[in-house]
Amino acid sequence: MTMMVLLWVLIGLAAGAGAVWLFYRFRRQQLAALKSVAEGTASRILEEARKEGEAIRREAQIQGKDLLIKVKAEWEDEARDQRRELTALEKRVAQKEESVAQKVEVFAQREGDLSARDEALRQRERGLEQRRTEYDRLVDSVREKLEQAASMTRDEAKRTLVEQMLDEARHDAARHIRQIEQEGREEADRRAKKIISVAIERLAGEFVTERTVSVVALPSDDMKGRIIGREGRNIRAIEAATGVDLIIDDTPEVVVISCHNPIRRELARLALERLVSDGRIHPGRIEEVVRKAEQDLDAAVREAGQRAVLEVGVHGIHPELVKLIGMLKYRYSYAQNVLMHSIEAAFIAGAMAAELGLNEKQARRAALLHDIGKALTHEVEGSHAIIGGEIARKYGESAKIVNAIAAHHEEVRAETILAPLVDAADALSGARPGARREVLESYVKRLEDLERISSSFRGVEKSFAVQAGREIRIIVDPGTVPDDQAALLARDVARKIEQEMTYPGQIKVTVIRETRASDLAR
């Protein structure tokens, strides 16, 4: 059994080996057939590729020949165009060379002409130089003869001639200046007198010199003790409530109120008069009376301002400005009441504006408000004109009014005609006779300054300030100051006074020159 199995196994192995050999042989034959087919196909593809490449090469050769022919034709055309351009350029260059040659020939000809002219000019210069030398010699000869005849050198003669011409010109100028100034002064005086006279005639006011010191009369000297109070408590309460100083001295039946602020001084006067009339004087009563006096004084201030506004005839003024106008009732300038001065200046400015054809109401408004800054000068530092302008701007006044207020003392440049108009009205109201009182020392100092300035000029013998310093009369030496120089001297003195002094209104300068001859009869 085992042998049989082994035999069958061997038979199976032999059969498998034969089958493998048969399969290998078949596969080899198949691969040989496929190889022969692939070789044939590759040969055919290579032949076709060779033929196609040959065709492409022949086509490329044909296209290259065509492109070469085309490029050659274009190059020949371009070369032909360049040859034509070069030919035209050669022609133009030839023409320019010919033109340049002609110009060179012309320039050479002109150079020859200029050389000839230059030589002629040199000859003329040599001739002129000879003539100038001869002329100088003759002039020197004539000058020597003139100097010998006149006994004077050239510089002396020139200086004398210049001095004579300057004197003649100065005399002529002085004569013309005097004539022009005389004509201008006459015309200005005539027009100014007319305008000012009309303005003054229209103003009908009563002016009373009021005192600036508040004095309260007492029924008896016993009232002084009651005002002082026990250990001075009453007088201290009054001074503390009103901000003033009470002066109680040996003057019978009088109490003096001292304070720089006029409103406080008026408040103290009202309160003290009521306390004296009531008789009850103690700290509690003093405070009550001062409060009531403050209310009454505020009402009086507003009433005074409204009365002034109505009197001048202006409307639409801010209530605070009206109050400031009323406060001017208690301010004084050189003993002139500032409120009365403002009203007076308003009427004068309005009258002058009417004469000049300007806005009369606007001029009155500006002049009435021009000193409102004085109502606050105790509280605000600075010029009352600048302060007044700022206040007017704050409460809605127009730019013209603000500038007229700020510029009425020339601290700000005037921008409208209102400013000089208000300035003139202010000066007229303050400079009229009796309007203001001056301190004796300042008045005497002003007169001395006038005489000192006048006496500082050459030829002045004496000078006198007359008419309360409104005029300076100068007596000159007639031998030093001729007639024509008198007008110049008057003008120079006036200009120096304007530069060195401050004064209200204007000062007239009069130069007096006289020649006296005397003899004795024996």
C-alpha cells in the first residue's frame, strides 16, 4: 500500500514537471511572438518619425528662406531711407556752413568799422582831455583873480553863498508858513467858533461848585458822645458797616465823614443823618439803618441814572450802565460833578455833531457814557477810559461807542469820528471858566513850566504866562530874531509845550517883537 502511494506520488510529480515544462515552452513561444510584433511596430514608428522629421526640416528650410528674404528687403528699405536722410542732412549742413561763412564775413567787416570808430573816439577823447586841461587852467586862473579881487577863498565864498541862500530860503519859508498858518488859523477859528458857539448857546445849564467833603450837622455837641458810644462801640459799628472814617474833633456841632469812595461816603452820610434825627444810636440800630440807607441809595442812584438818560434823550441803555451813570452823581473831578459833566459833554457833542452833519443821538450817547469807568476806578485798576470801554462792550454797546469811550483820552487809537468829537466835548466841558478848581501848587507849576519852556529859546528876553495859563506872551530881542523868524519861533515853542506838558484845552503862543529908538532933548 505504501509503495502504491509512493508510486502515485512519483507519477504525480512527473506529470506536474511535464506540465510545467510545457507551460514554460508555450510562454516562451508567446513572448517570442510578442517581441517580433513589437519590433515590427517600433520599426514602423521610427520610419514614420523619420519621414515626418524630414518633412518638418524641409518646411523649416523653406520658412527660413522666406524670412531671410523678407528681412533683407526691410533692411534694404531702411538703408534707402537713411541714405535719403543723410543726403538731406548733408545739404542742410552745407547751407548752414555757407550762412556761417557769410556771417563771419559780415562780422569781420563790422569789426573793422568798430576799430575805425574806436580810433576816432580815442582821438576825440585826447582832444577833449586837452580842452579840459585848458578849461581847468582858465578856471583856476579866473578863480585866483576872483579870490584876489574879493579877498576871499573859494571855500569861504561857497560858505557865504550857502548861508545867504539858506537865510533867503528860511525867510521865504517863514513868510509862506506865516501866511499859510494865518489863513488856516483864521478859517479854523471861524469854523470852530461857529460850531462851539452854537453848541454852547444850546446848552442852558446851571453850574454850582459842590464840595467833595461830606459833613453832617448835629443838633448839639452832646450828640457827639452818643455817636461815639460807650468805649467807642457806636462809632466803630458805623465805620465797620459803612467802610468810612468818622472824624469827630473840636469843631462844634459837626461830624466829618472821610472816605475815598464817594458811594460809601454818601451811604454813611444818609445813615448818620437818620440816626441823629431818630436819636436811637446803638450797634443793632446802626446795622438796620445802614441796610435801609443802602436800599434808598441804590434807588437814588438808579433814579439819577434814569433822569440823566431821559434828559440827554438816549434810549436802550443797559440797566447796569444806567446804574453806573447814576453813581457818577457822587464822583467829582477837580470839584466838578462827573454826572453833570457827562450830561454837559453829551449836549455839547450832540450840538457839534448836528453842526457837522453827523449822528446827533450817537454822539450824545457816547459822550454821556465816556466817564462811566470813573464809577469803578475805586474797585478796578487802570485808566477810566479803558475801563469804561470794556464795560460798554460787556453790556452790548456798539463798536463805535466803545472806541469813542476808550479813545477819548487818546490812550487807544480813534477809529471813527465819534472819538475826537467826544474828546472835544470832554475838553470843552472841563476847560470852561468855573468848571473845575485846580490845586494851587499844580497851577503855579504849570505857569512856571510855560515860562521856562519859552525862555529856553535863543533870542527870548522875557516870557509871561497870562489868562490863567491859557496864553504865553514872549518878548524877543529884535536884533536876534527878525520878523520872519517870529512865526517860526511861535510854532517851535508851541510844539515843545505840546511835547513836554499836559494841560486842558489849548494854549496860545504870542511872540512880541518891537524896535524902540530914543533920544534926549537938551
